[in-house]
Amino acid sequence: MKEMKPHILLIDGMALLFRSFYATAPMRQFFPREDGTPTNGVQGFARHVLSAQNIVRPTHIAVCWDMGSHTFRNDLFDGYKANRTAPPDEMLPQFDMAREVSEMIGWKNFGVKGQEADDLIGSIVEKWKEDALITVVSGDKDLLQLVNPNTTIALTKKGYTEYNPYDLARFTDEYGISPAQFADVKAFMGDSSDGYPGVKGIGPKTALQLIQKYGSVDGVLDALAELKPGQRQKISDNVDMLRLSLQLARINTAVPIEAALDELLLPMWTNATLDLMHQHEYRLIANHALTIFK
């Protein structure tokens, strides 16, 4: 009988925390504790993870976090994410609270100063991609470069239960390139939310066509003479930014992951966990867990 592979559910904690905060913040629904501390982002994050856990049915789970706003990408490029506004005051205490509630529930947490949550996710995928099935939950399409025969990227779509999943077959069919080449596409088209321009005048469609034909940023640069004059000029004028954009777009999959797979085992939901949620005034999490695990 063939042994079943472990199934790791990898959570982009920052993506789900921001998504949950802004789901209710416009209506000024912050679900404060008695002392006034807002909890909407934290509770929404945990409820989302619990729902994902119920849908995916993993054997192991990990949550990845940014550790501060400054990363190695800011050292490469001053403009990286410089266009993003500071989080609202109501969100500021919830970064630490989200990690704390994740630990209370028993989910394994990862965060390394100078690296983004994406880099931790990528490094965990790299470490266990041969030994386990992996489902990554995030809203960040950059993570599509991590798709492999054992790894699916489930992009958040609607509420806590709807996802837009990409496995290797779907990605290859839709993009006509390998997942690893996705960073090269991003290098040409840039990323307005991350604040790097790529090559001005090269949009997503042209960027993808270039990588489909020439395979990589270097492949395109080696074939400049073959390009239309307009494309050749745009790229020639922006070679340095193109190469820098590739560095910014590519996920670092070499962050040391100092953990054994057993440390990621899915925790059991117990009465003690339920009591902890009530003690910290996370009633929405407790009620959500009871609905799922009843």
C-alpha cells in the first residue's frame, strides 16, 4: 500500500491579516476588546485559517509573517513599496496580536528579519517540496512562481471559503511558461503595488510573450536585435531597472528553515484552546471553531 504524503497548509499571514482588516474597517467594525483594542484583523485572520484548514484537510500547518517593513529588497531599491501608505492606527496593535493568537492555537509560525513572508513560504516549499504535498493560501500572485508538481497556490477569492487555485497543469496551460519564469515576466511588466517599474511601456501581455519566446530576461537581452524597434528601444533604455526588477520579483527560496516537519503537525482544537480564545476576548474565533469542529 502506497504511503500517503504529508500535506502542509502554508498560510501567508500578512496577506490574510490585511485582507481581514479591510473587510470590516470601512464600516468601522473593529470588534474591540473591553479596553478598546481592535481585533477585527486578528479574528478574521484566524477564522480564515480555520476555514482553510477545514477545506484543505492538511496534516501539517505553518503561518509566515513579515518581521517589520524593511527587507533586503529595500536595500536593493529605495523605492520598493515606498508608495504604500502606513497602516491605520486600528491595525497597528494587531500585527503582534495575530502572531500571538496563531501561537495560542498551536500553528507553527515563521518570520525572519529582513525577509518577507513570501520568502519564508518559498523556502519552506523548497525544503519540503519532494516530501509533502503543499497548499499555499495567499492573495499574492507573485507566489505562482512556487508552483510545482506537489505545490498548489490557492489565491484568495471571496470570503473565507472561495479560492482560485493554481496547480502545475493549470499554470502551464494558462501562461505557457514554467512557474520559475514568472519572475522574469514580472521583471518586464513591473509591479505598481510593490513600487518597481520594470520596463516602462511593456505591459503584462507583451512581457509574457517575450518570456514565452525567449525564456528569460537574459534571453530577451541576447535577442534585442530581433525585436521590433519600439520594444528594443524601451528595453535598451531600461536594462539596469529590468535586472533590478528581476531581483525584486524573484522569491528567495534559500532562507534557512530551522524546523523539523513534525513541528508543523496540525494541532488539535481543545477546550483549553477555546478557553484561551475567550480569555483574550476572541469570541468570533471561538464561535467559528465550534461551528467547524462541532
